Amino acid sequence: MPSEYVLKRPVMDMNRVQKTAKKLIEESSEDRSLALELMNYYRDMVEANPNDNTSKSLMVDCLKLAQSSKDKVIRVIDLLVKMEAATSKTNNTKATGNDNASVFSALEELSND
């Protein structure tokens, strides 16, 4: 009969959270560059035909997408900074007895701020 696998480290430790955040930032950067590329394409279409309202609205949507991806990167970095501050604060005050708090719950609390 197989035995239950016991994790040696927490599932969401600091290194894994940082690796995931790095991947999200890279993907967001790629999304932003694609959105700006599409915006330039639609801008060229608008320059060719100034009465093309569909291209104008799609150009605006591309700009919104590019801005949204940039906002999400800022949000991820903000959460990482808050998480680092919270973990360093808990490491400095070990006397509280709250060593079993997971990184995931700390991130969830910080995202609610």
C-alpha cells in the first residue's frame, strides 16, 4: 500500500512565490508589447481611413489592455514588497508563536488591504 507523501517544505514558500511573480511579470510584459503592437496596427488603419470607427474603438481597447497589464505588474510588485516586509517583521519577532502561518495566507491578507 502506498504511503502518503509528506512535504519537506511549505507548498507556497517565499522562493516559489517570487518565481511565480517573476513569471507573471514576464507574461504581462509580453502581453503589453503585443497590445501596443496591435494599437499601432489599428492606428495605421485609422490614418488610412479616418472614418473607421471600429478601428478607433479597437485601438482604445488595446491601450486599455496595455495599461491594465502595467497596473497588474505594479500590483504584483506591491504585494511582494508587503509580503517581504511582513515576513521580515515576523522573523524579527519570533516570540509571537505564529511560525506556522503560511505565505499564502499572508499574501491573501495583504491583498485585502
